[in-house]
Amino acid sequence: MSLPLTRVVARSAGKTVRSPATRRFESTASKATEAAKETASKASQTAAEYKSKATEGLSRVSSAAGPAISGAAKGLGNALGKIGGRTGRVIAFVERQIPPAVYYARVGLELSKLVFKGRQMTPPPLSTFQSYFQRLFKSVRNPSALLNTAESTANQAAANPTSVLQSFRDIKREQVVAGAVVGAELLGFFTVGEMIGRMKIVGYRGETAHH
């Protein structure tokens, strides 16, 4: 009976010896966790402070720049408005034409979008525009070449009129239909533009004549 008692006492003594070290380790771990939490919270607070300061600075800059820009534009408009004579009338006329021009440009853009989507068309690339305008500029700078080309074409048509008739006969029916559709669309655009310009469907707006 004495041997088991001794083992139990030894085990309990070993437990009592190890328990302070375990407690120290637990306290050190808890302190490290708390320190890490405090550091993370401080870092987040610092970041939030920097963000709020940056936002305030940006809002101050934008609020300060807004009146400055509007004041500069207003000053420029007043300076242009003070110009008298023919130049002043031209400037006033241009200022009156800016809003309708912007409006018509937007209307034309939306109509072109509808046509492109309806006919499943794709706009030509930039290189096509560049090559076309380069040829146009060359023809404008050298009109004699354009006149020579027109003259040679007219001479060929006069010398061989059957070729011209044959070229007209070779046109397919699908091409004629497509050309007619494009012509109708252009006529519709022109008609709508006329209505928008007149601000009236039929006739023109004007003062009634007094007899």
C-alpha cells in the first residue's frame, strides 16, 4: 500500500512543479496576442486618419479650384462681352450658336448609332480615314491631276460608250436595293434635320404678318 501512495504523491508533486511554467507561458502568449491586437488597431486608426486627411485635402482643393475656374470662365466671358463693334457681334453670334451645334451634334451621333446598329455596320478603321484624307489633300494641292483623270475618263466613255452601258448592266439587283435604302436613310436624316432646325414639322417659324 505504501508504493502506490508514493507514486501518487510523486505525480502530484510533478504537476505542482510544472504548473507555474505553464502559467507563465500562457500569460506571455496572452500578452503577445494583446500587443498584436493593439498594434493592429493603432495601424488601422492611423490609416483611417491619413485617409480622412487626404479626403479633406482633396475636397478643399476641389472646392477652391471650382470657384477659381468658374471665375476665370466668367471673367473671360465678361471680357469678350465688353468687346463692341463688329467683333463683339461676331462673338455674340458664335456664343448663341454653340448650344444648338452641340445639340445637333448629339442628335446626329445618336441617329448614326441607330443606323449602325440597325444595319449591323462597323465603322471604318482610322487608317481608312487617313488614306482618304491624304488623297483628298493631294487632289486639292494638285487639281491638275484630278482634272486630267476626269478628262481621261470622259474621253474613254466617249470613245467606248458600250463599256459604260455594260457597267450599268452589270449592276446587280441587290446593289440597287442597298443603294436605294441608303438614299432613303440619307433623305430621312435630312428631313429630320430640317424639322429640328425649323423647330416645326411643316413650314418655318416666323412672325405673323400684320395687314
